[in-house]
Amino acid sequence: MPYASIEDLPPSISEHLPRHAQEIYRAAFNNAWDEYADRGEGREEIAHRVAWAAVKRRYHKTAGAWVPW
């Protein structure tokens, strides 16, 4: 289900990503949720994969923290 705000993101996202990365994640997830509406039950998993891919284009994990490229 789409996220209305970054406060609605799961703890695994909100507790580990910087705010900007959370915004990227939310926007990418919501876009993918709409784009892959025809995928049925796999829709949510696809949306999460797309969202992580979007975050990883701008951020990478170094020494346990997500930092901009």
C-alpha cells in the first residue's frame, strides 16, 4: 500500500536511512505501486525493490551508515 508520508515507512527504512533517502524511497515506492498495479500479489515486493534501487542510485552504505555518493 502506498505511503502517505515518510512517517508511515516501516522501521527498517525510517530508522536506517537519512531523511532525503526516505523521501526518495517513498516516492519511488508509490510510483512503482501505481505502475505495477497489474502484478497482483507481487506488486508490493516489486515496489520495494524499485524503491531500494532508487535509493541506491543516490546513497551507499559505508561503515554501517547510508551516505550520499
